[in-house]
Amino acid sequence: MVIGNDNYANGMPGLKAAAGDAQAVAQTLKSVYGFEVILLVNATRNQIIGALAELRQTLTLDDNLLIYYAGHGSYDQAADQGYWLPVDAMQDDPSNWVSNTDITNMLKAIQARHVMVVADSCYSGTLTREASVAIKDADYIQRMVQKKVRTVMTSGGLEPVADSGGSGHSVFASAFIAALQQNSGVMDAQSFFTKIREPVVLAAPQTPEYSNLRFAGHEGGDFVFVRKP
């Protein structure tokens, strides 16, 4: 499920690259990795929540789910709550915003064993918590795919992130797409993240993060990218 929001209404400033980023990510996931892709461009809250609800009804334990969001984000410091902002969001009215709690509750209920959220938005680091890096051996991938996975990769921490600077894409999206295309076989998401972090940090004043998703039922596995033969 890939979401790209840049055509905002209700006085919200528009973005330059989010829709194009989403379309490029969706095409790469479909053509290179064989994903079935739900692409939402300039999506409202109802469309985002409705698509998640449909996934809750249709996915099984044998499925893998990657959710990519590009668009505005917001952080309520008093409530310690982060939000994705749909295109029908209003600047100071959270009634149409999509909270971290909304996302977490949906992912907790979805049956897919392996789920990863990728968020390219401001203040997206509110989705993450500290996690230790696993020690890898020859059986690492096999162990990871047997466990329930709820992880999140973000374009930055509690900070604004760049909407451009990546040759027509955001800095993060450019690095993400390049890492997808360069993978020649099987790669766990921790290794995938190391290929993204450095080019983003060198190109923009933001630091990507990767960890387990808070309160969503993570059991210690990792998402695995398997390129089509």
C-alpha cells in the first residue's frame, strides 16, 4: 500500500515530490519485487483508513505488507502523538488527521505475519522506539521470516524532512528507490536501511531511523526483501 499526498486543500501548503515518489516506489515494488500494489495519490483520511480496513479483512498469516507514506506529518508535543496528514486535513484541527495510534491499532489487527511501515514525512520518528541490532549468522534470514514482524523505517526523527533534493524525488525516496533497485537477491530490512541512512544524512539535515513499531505486536523478526528471479 503506497500513499503519496502533495495536493493539499484547506490552506495547507502543497508538496512537490510526494505523489511522484509514491508512484515510483509503487512501480519498483511491483516490477522488481512482485508486490500487488494499492496506490493512493492525494488520499483523504477516509481513503487511507478504508484501504487499511480492507487489508485487515483480506490479508492472511502468509502475506507480507509494506506501507509507504509520503506527505505532510505533524507532532503534538503535549500528547506525544504523531500524525499523517491526509489531503483533507486542516491546519489546526486534528479531526481528519491519521494518528500513530490509528496506524498501530490497524496493524495490530492485520493478520499478515510480516509488516513494515515506511514513512517519509516530518516528525515520523514518533513511530519508532529504540531497538537493539541483531547479531547475524548463517541462519539469520530463516529465523527472521518465521517471526511476526511489525517494523517502521522513517525518513527522520522528530524533525522536518526535505521534500526535494533527490533528482526529482525527496532525498529519502531517492535513496529508498536506489536501494530497492540495487538489491540483487535477498536482503533483510536492517541491511537495507544501512544503504539508505548514509546518503540521506549526507544530502539533508535529517537522520532516518529503523526499529520495531511501538505497541503493534512485534515478535523480533525482520522484514525481508526478495527480488524477483
